[in-house]
Amino acid sequence: MSPHGGDGSAAPPLAPSLSGPEPWHPITVGVPGPEFEARPPGQYAFDFPDTVCDGWSTDVLTLRFASVRGAKHRYYRQPRQDAARAAVHEATGSIVFAVADGVSSASSSEHGAVEACRAAVERMLHLLSGSQGPLDFRDVAHHAAERLRQLAQWRLGGKIPEPAEVARLYATTLVAGVVRPDGRGGVVELCRIGDSGAWMLEPSSGRYQPLFDSKTGSDSVLVSNEVVPLPQVPDRLEGTSSRLTPGQVLLAGTDGFGDPLGDGDGHVGSLFARHLAVPPPPLWFAHVLDFSRETFDDDRTLLAIWPRATAEPR
């Protein structure tokens, strides 16, 4: 066929095809929440996008994380108050990470969550460069708390803030940790302040092992629902260690994920066990996290790490 018209002129370009893959519809779990177009946050919240995700692999570990704005904040024009950060320690191949959930009663908790994650990751990288022993998570927590204090001092025009003033501005939960590869998967070290959580998932069985006490699980009668967030560092900092082996996935997330997950034996647990059997593309990871379920309208943040022995991205 000639590319030219009958008079020798170039033929008009073909109209673009409108056929193609259907757009991703929200994944519903049980009774879905209300469906509506998200509203913009306040005009000065442009630094906190509705959804963020990331994903990459080292030679031995694969990481994905996503943070999505909850339906409540989408409707009431509030910014996403969760955050996550991760980095590779080049000398050891370890992955350090932090997940934070800004406390809703704090006026600028979205800033607090981001800065706590940044400070924690920076400090863990520094500590790994100086010692191969267990991470000093009390040092990490105090470093993050000091970052919030400095931020509050700047906000108050140089006035030295009282701890309560820092909390009113930037209170946030924090889960911080490291996965150190060792040839058989990795050694996991974690700490937390507040009520965000961490789990070890075995996708083949659908079993979620909580690495901290859960406020929604079978032990919840023994756990206070009161959140004691940064900038306060408790005298007894919660910490734990575990082993990440092929066939498992380390998860760290805010209660926007942990609350609907519960013990992991319901529909939400099945959904994530199915989709996290191998690392999904980062955008799909975020899409699954943004599932719709009635009454669960909080921001959600989830970070996942797989050993590469079973982490062949699809």
C-alpha cells in the first residue's frame, strides 16, 4: 500500500486506537467503601502526593514499598500522613528502612512522619558503617526525635520547644529496621515506637507471624491501644530480631494495613498472601494496597522485602 494519497500527497495519520487494556479498577474486599474521585489536599500540601511507591533489588534482596492516602483524607482534603523510606548500605548489601504514621492529632504530622523516616535511615546507614554488631536502635530513635525537635525549633522561629510542643506539631509512630543478607536469606533487626507493625509472611501457607504485639490479634487484650509516639522515646524500646528465609516475606506497615489485616486469616490476608508470593511490579503493589473495604479508610503504608532465592519479579 502506498503511503501517499492518490494525488501524491502524504496520507493522513491513522487515528490512535482507543482499544487496549482496561484501566485498573479498585480491588474490593468484602463490602467496598464509597467510591468517589479523590479531592485535592490543601494548597500547601503539594509535597505529599496521594500515592507513592518504590521498588528495586540488590543481588540478594528485593524491596517494594507503597504509601497511599486513605479514603477519609481523600474526601476531607487532607494530606497523606504516612511515610516510608529505604536505602542500601553499599558495603554490606544490607537494606535499612523506616515506616511512619503521623499521629492525626498533631497539626503537621505528615512532616513528622517524613522527617522521622529520613533521620532513622540516615542514622542506621551511619551506624552500619561504624560497627557490624547489633544496631543501637535507641540511638536511632533519639536521632529521629532530635530531628523532630530541630524541625519544631525552626517552625517556632528559633524558640527552644518543649517536648509537648514538638508532639503537637510532629508526633509520629516509627518502625525502623535492617535486613542483613547472610547467604541463607537475611537477619532482620527491628524496633518500633507507637502502634505500627511488622510481620513475617509465608505466602505458601498464608500465615502471618507478627513480630510485635498486635492491637488487633489474639493478644490484643494484653496490649494498650494508647499510642506513645515520637518525639517521646520510651525507657523500654520495643525491639526484636528474626530470620528471613527463602519462601518468606518481611512486612512492615502502618495500622492502615495492620488493622484490616488482623490475624491474617481473613480476606485481606488472603489477598496479600496471593499477590506477594513473588514481588509484583511496584505500581501493582501500590494498587493492591489501595484496596477498598468498608470502614477501613485510613492511610496505608506497607514495605516488603524478599530474599532473591524466591524473589524473581514477575
